Amino acid sequence: MNRHEEILHQSIAVTWHNKFRNNPEMFQRLICNWTNQDNGRAGNKARSMGVKKGIADWVYLKDRGSVIWIELKIGDNTQSHEQIQFEKLCLFLGHQYVICREYEMFWKIIGIEI
């Protein structure tokens, strides 16, 4: 994850916390930043605790059991092999999977006006 992507994650998390903290339908993978810190040691630790590579950064639970998985990417960043496999699984299960590249787009995806 590059610095711009990290800033996008933080911006979304802060906005969600400040405006919607009592709504349980949004979850962020809290370990999403571990994989690029400490020369990979933290990522290895996360994986040793069962965290799987490739899972989307955010998940939003919509009405009637609908799920949106959101992967944040900045610039020309592309999905890893594991992320592509996870996307295929989500689509197979009937979930929505979206690659989001900017702050405003994130809120449009989940249908919230900021």
C-alpha cells in the first residue's frame, strides 16, 4: 500500500467514525496496513493469526443481506493475484465487489451523501 492509498483509508475511516459510528453496517479490515510495515513482519504476524491475503479493505452490509466488498486502489495500482481470486469468490456468491480509487467514489458506492 502506498502513502496515498493509506491516506485514503484514513480519510474514509475518520469520516465514518465521526458521522456514522453508531451504524454497524461498515467494517474495515483493521489489519490492512500491517502488510507493508516492519519489512513485512507485521503482515506475517497477521497471517499467522489467520488473516488471509487478498480480502477487500472494506465491507458494507446493505439491506436484505446484500454485501459490497470495497478494495481501495490509488493511481495505477492493480490487484494482486489473491485479490483477483477473492473478487471472483465474491461475485460467485452474489456479492458486489468494487475497486474504489477516490474518497468521493467510496461514499457513492455505498449510497451515502457526504
